[in-house]
Amino acid sequence: MNRAFLPLALIGLLVLWATSDSHAQEIAPADYARVNAALVETHALPRYERLATATDAFAGAAEAFCTGESGVDQERLRAAFHDAMDAWMGVQHLRFGPVDSRMRGFRFYFWPQARNKVGEAVAKLVAADEDDAALAARIGRTNVAVQGLLAAEVLVYDDRYLGADAKGCGLLTAVAANMHTMAAGILAEWWEGGDAFAQLMSTPGPDNPHFEDHAAGTLAFFQGLHDSLQLIYDINLKPVIGESAQSVRPVLAESRLSGRSQRNIVVTLEALQALYLGEGSAGLGDLTAVADPKLDRLMRKAFRLTLATVQSIEGPVEQAAADPTRRPPVEKLAKQVQALKQIVRDRLAPALGLAVGFNALDGD
């Protein structure tokens, strides 16, 4: 990687970042409240509804495939898997609330994983040849590595498990049903009942166990934005692509079996952009526009350029990075994601008046 070279677009972003107005206007509590309400109604809830719908469809496809229902072949099963994975990638930046309860986030998506822990756990359970009904009854209490999407990916894409005379169907249907149960539970806890999480976000105060004020609710959304950018760079890109085409480590790539490493980043960045811009209503960018209009313009441009770069990559990230002719946009993406994360950390947080505790991955 030529560290002396920076794409002109990235240089432009860094120049704008350095010259952005440092005297941000203070944001009123009512503005925090307005944006939080909009993000709950038009961003969080619709995306959790999509997750519940997609996991229900995947559970139905798994059951139909495993019972030999006409018209549900491996291609349709994999399509349903991709829909469920897209739905998760579109909501995983919301790392607070019901998804954090009972370790649902880790159970849904055990990533990053060490030493192929998911594959080994899947193989062990399938080899045990446990009664399907018993497995389905206890899947939600077993090893977190086999409760969610990564286990489903192994089962759907490793031909050892769903081929002729294979024994992976019992585990697949249990995992798929478990994911839908979790997704439906998350959605219900967001909006049902007197202690619904959406209600807690709209009524902060000293007796609220999660939010002391409206700024704390905005901080929860902001933290998801920052941490997701951090994970894209530190987990999905940096250790995978290495310093050159010769040092790529494909074994570390996300969703390698299903070839989704690029698609995951695209869907995640699109979700983060939607969090910032809003989805038919207010987003974090509405607060930025009040506090620092120059910074708002910079953020919008940074998202646009970064998405254009990742969409230009040909094939899975690990394959493109190992091909000298396809590697340049991968390197450019890594630099743009890192720059965007630094802007979010060093400029957006103070502009929004948020006292942020960054995660343990942040070593810049």
C-alpha cells in the first residue's frame, strides 16, 4: 500500500474537516427530542420490523426446504438467508435497548469470531444427532455461536450439512426459528407495553433507567454510528486486506462462505447514512446543520464518496484486495472509512454536544 498517496477526494475531505467551523452552536433539548422521536419512528422501528419479517421468511424457507416442499430449493433458501442477513446488517448499528437484553446481539451475530468457533460448534451439534424437537426447545440456551446468522450461513453454504443424507436440517430449522423469536422479541420490547423502550427514549429523567435527558438518547444513536465505522475499519478491512495484495488474509473476511464481505459493508454504510440523513424525517444531520453547517456538508459528502467507493469494488473484499488490478478501490475505501470515523469522533461529537465514551477498539 502506498501510504504517500491519498485520493484527491480524501484530501478534499480532510481539508474540509480541518477548516470546519470550530464554534458550534449549542443544541436545544427540544431539538434532541425531535430527532430522537423521528429516528425511533422512521429508522429504528421499521428496521426491526424488517428484521422480524425477514427472519420469519427465512424460518419458513428453512422448514419448507427441509421437509421437501415443492418449489423451495437451495437457491430460494439462500435468497431468504441473504434477506435476513441484509436486515440484520441494516439494524446492527443500533447496539442499545432490547437487542442488548439477554445477549441478543451476540446470539444473533457472533462476530468477530476466533479460530472458526462457529464452524466447530455447528459440526459438534450436527454430529451429536440430537432429536430435532429437543434441539429446537433448547437452542436459545445453548452456545451463543450457534444461535444466529453465522451458524445459519455455515449450514446453508457448507455442502456437508444440507446435501443428500446430511443431518443439518434439524439445527438449521432450530436456528432460523430462534432468530425469528429474538427478532420478534426485540421489536415487541421497543414498542409494546408501558415500559416500551421507545417510550423510555421519549421520557428521559432521573427515574429513567436508560436516559437522563434527551441528549443521552441522541448519544445512543451517535455511538452506534461511530462504533460501526470503527468495526468496518478495524475488523472488516484492516486485518483482511493487509499492506499489499500478497498479505491479504481471506480467512478473516466477514461472511466468507456466502461471499458477502462487500455487500455487508454496503448495507451497513447505507444504514449509517440513513441514520445521519434521516429516512423521510429528521436524522442526526438535522442537529449538525444547526450546530455546524460546514460540518454537515462535509458529513454528507463523506458518506456519498465512501458509498460510491465500496459500490465500485468488484467482488468480495478479500478477493478484490488480493488482485492488484482490483485492489485500489479497496485501499481507498479503508482510507475513506478511517477518515469518516475520525470526523465523527473529533468533529461531530463535540458539535452535537455529546460526551462520548468511545469503545475499546479506538486506538487512534
